[in-house]
Amino acid sequence: MDIPASAETPDRLLSSELEKQDDARLPSQLQVNAERIRSSGARLTSNSINELKGVTSELQQLQEFLSSGAERVQREIESALAGTKIIVETISPWKSTRALPTPHRKESVNGARGFKRPSEPAT
């Protein structure tokens, strides 16, 4: 019993229909999957971009803070240097008075050491 090629059995027809449905579903399933992947990628990219913007903002604030701190420290250093310069200018004339003779020690009558005045004659 040969069955002509044009005549198909019900099983074969059902199988053929299922394959056609699978083939029809395949592109739509791929499209759904592709859309899911695209939307996931867009969400992840959006989150990453927002996080990077936040980090950039924090870094800019930190840079401003550090700049203002550096300026403050620079002003304090300049102020300290100016104060030191004033102190040096005030003390420097005292150096020339140091050249005066220092008081001489003399023995007192009871053996204790004391100071004699520069105008007193040495004994």
C-alpha cells in the first residue's frame, strides 16, 4: 500500500502545523527576548549613568572643600610668617646690645659668690 505523496496522514498534518506555529512563534519569541534584553540594558545603563553623575557631584563637592581648606591653610601660613617676621624684626636690635660686657663674679668676704657691678674696681 503505497500512499501517494500528495496525500498526508492526520499525524503528519498535525506535525506540520506545529512546526509552522513554532516557526511563527520563533521570531516573535526572539523579539520578546530581544526587547527584554534591551530594556534591561537600558535600565542598567540608566542606573549606572545616574550613579556616575552622583559620584561626579560628590567629587566636585570634595574638590571645592579641599580647595577652600588649602586656601585657609595658605592664609594661616602667611599669617604665621608675617608674625615671625615681626618677632625677628623686634628681637634683632637686642642682638647689638648683647655686645655689652657681662657682669663679673667676685668673691665676697664670707666666700659666697656674688656679682659686682661693672663700675666697681676688681679686687
